[in-house]
Amino acid sequence: QVRLVESGGGSVQAGGSLVLSCAASGDMDDRNHMGWFRQAPGKEREGVAGIIMPTNYTYVAESVRGRFTISQDKAKNTVSLKMNSLEPEDTAMYYCAAGRISPGGPWILLRENYNYWGQGIQVTVSS
């Protein structure tokens, strides 16, 4: 079984930066790709960024492209989301997710392509 544990959330002022980390364990075949999602109250859960672990292919949602970066540390079995120039609209619960297979491009941001989820971690950006 795959276990995902998020860390690094908190509160920051607009324009600031924050790094979220996801520690992963379990069968590597079950976490061939990983991603970050977020959900604000009253809104749908949306994909923010995804990564295919063996090739290090990444895709970032247009809404945060240029500000957010997803990366992995293979030695530590972690996936990070570096968030720069944060805006109040970025305020949400952020979730780490993992799955067995997904095509590249925007499809890696679909919830249907993930089987495992972390508990979520809050990010709050104030103006």
C-alpha cells in the first residue's frame, strides 16, 4: 500500500514563497506518477502539477505555471511543490496524490488518474 504524508504548509503573505513536501512509501509501481491538487471551500478539487517519476516529466497547470514548480528527490522518496509569488487565490487545502499510470500533458492533472491520496495540508495566503 502507498502512504503519502504532506508537510510544509502554513500561512504566508501575498508575494511570499512556500515549499510543500510529500513523503511517499510503498510499491513504486503504484506511484509511477504523482501530483499535487488543491481545493478551496466551495470549489472543485483541481490539479496543480504532476510528475512521472521514472522520466521526471512534469506538467504544471496554466493557472500557476511560472510560479509553481514540482520536483522529486529519488533518494528521499519525496515530491515537492515550490510555490513562489503566492496570491490569496492560492489559499486552499493541498493534497499529494499517486497513481500507477497516466498520460502526459493536462491529463496528468485529472483526479481519476490517481489511486492514493494524502490527508491534505492547509496553505493560507493573506493580502
